[in-house]
Amino acid sequence: MTEILNSVSTMTPQWLEGALTEAGHAPPPITAVEVRPMDDFLGAMGEVVIVSVTYDGDTDLPGEFVAKCPMDNEFARLNAAVMLSYQRENGFYDHLAAQVAARTNITIPTCFVNLFDPETHAATLLIERVHPASKGDILDGTTFERMRTLVGNLAGMHGVYWMDETLNTQDWLIDWTAPSLLAGIERTQESWRNVREQYPQFHSDDLVAMAEAFLADVPAWLERFAQRPWTLIHQDYELDNVLFREDGPVIVDWQSPMRSFPGMDLGWLLMASHNDETLAREPELLDHYRHELAAAGGPRWSADDLAEDLAWTGFFWVSVSHVPYTATVEFGEEFRFHRRFKAMMEGTIAGAERWGAAERMKAHM
């Protein structure tokens, strides 16, 4: 069996040739690999690099891959243990990626090597490098038309998989009752205390009360999340996980798919990735989502139905988005990943406020 790498920087020609062969490909002899950092990328939880390959012979295999594995630090290990990130990515590429690509308008990179150890959560993946393409950037946002495409494609996936019982046969695909999620409660509560002490100006009194209601009994709220109408979600559907090619967007980073209420995807996209243009026309995006959801086999939601789902989304994200912010604040503003987590936290607060999440959730408390 091919060894799972602790760091993709240690990849050798022999390892890559063996891994591709074991995965069912037929590479010619590989004489050299060059591993280099991905431009403008520094992950907080995963090591991601570009691998250039020299083959001794003709092949249809790519000359470049994206390789990834978990980072070797406390935050990354805790995230993997709580969120089961690499378990979910391994399962998605093994069992659902081809189906999602065939049944929806979402484009997914091809995975060529998919190694995972369920006991240690060690993993090594080799994925198609989508190139040429422009990277999405939550710090800049994108055009209204691109955002409309992303919203429509997302609604299509949600509609196709709406309450699809076949998803319950995928034992790697978690829902909100997954026991591992409970392991993150103490850290989330500690992070909340820290952010309230150090940055009391971040949250309004209504949002503080909402978050504290969630954090006072997380297990009960997660049970209630699981009882909402559900579908297949990406769960990290935001611009940093989108590559824009001439023929449309490609969605990457499938480490978080789950069975969940769909606002978790739509709300996260609009909270984390908006700019002035898309924010001004957000009602159009919400109407487009409802239309495409119904057209793909989902429910015919009213505007109020969707607003309710977005309120539950704001309830969750306001209560937890401070965790990566506080975990990376020591790095400072010069590190993009910290600026990214700060923008995400600020976006969740703004989204919850404009969707009236605190007022809506009072009816459920």
C-alpha cells in the first residue's frame, strides 16, 4: 500500500509513480517531480502545493497536480478531529464527486490519488490543477453575474439532493448529530469568552444573546439543526474555494460536505464573499436561488421560508466564526489567512443583522 505522506514536500518520483499506479492509472516512468508552493496560498489547516511531473514517455496524465495533506499543528489536528475534514473529502471523491458532477451544473476537479487513514486522519490527495483560471477572493468579492451563477449552481445541487435518502447510506457523510462535533464545544466557548473580553464592540447585544443561547446548550441545538429539511451541502462554499475558468466556475476544497439545511451554503456564500455590488442586489440572488431550487426538484420556498433558513444559518455562524479568528489573531494582519478569517467573522455578523437572525431565533428559544 502506498505510504501516506506527512508532508507533500517530501514527495518523490517513486512515490508518485506508485501512488498513481495503485489508484488505477498507468503512468510511464516518472523521472522527476518539482514541488512548489501555490501562489498566494498559505493554509492554516492544510498543506497545499503544486507538483510538476516529468514523465519518461507519452501519457494522458497531467503534467501538474495540486497535492494536499493536513498541516502538522494543534489547530489543524483539532479541526480534523472535530470536523472530520479529510474523512469527508476522501469519502466525497470516492463516492459522490462523479455523481454530483453528472447530476448538477457544479464542476469539480478530478482527484487522481486519494489516500486516507481513518485511525490517524492522515491523508494525501493529488487533484487536477485547474489552469488557466482566476482565483476567487473573498476579500475582493466578485461580479454580480458570477455570483448569480454560483448561487444558481448551488441551488441546483440542493434541489437534486433534497431529502435524498441515498445520502444516508454514505457512512462518511456526517450530519449535525455527528459525535465528533461535540468535541469542539469547549474550544468554541473559550474562544467566545476571549472575543467578548478583547473585542466587545464586535457584536450587538442581540447577537450576544443569540450566540450565548447557542453556546449554553450546543448538543440540543445541533439536534434541532438535524431536524430541519436537509440536502447535500458543500459547507464551505465561498469565493476562496472557487476557480473561474472561461467556461464557468470550478468548486474546490470538498472537505466539508454534509447533510444539512441548505442555508448553511447559501448564507455562508453571501456572508463571506459579498461586495458592494452583490450586497446591493442580494434580493435578486435570493429570488434566483428559490427559483433554481424548485426547478431542480427542491421545495417551492417562499421568500419567508428562505429568510427563516438564513436566520438559522446566521445563528450558527455568529456563534462559531470567531474560533478561527481568535486562533490566528497572533499572526497579524500581514497574513492573508488571518485577514480572511476576520472578514468571515465580520461577514457573519453583518449577514445575521440584515437577515434579522436574532429576532427570528427568539421564536425558537
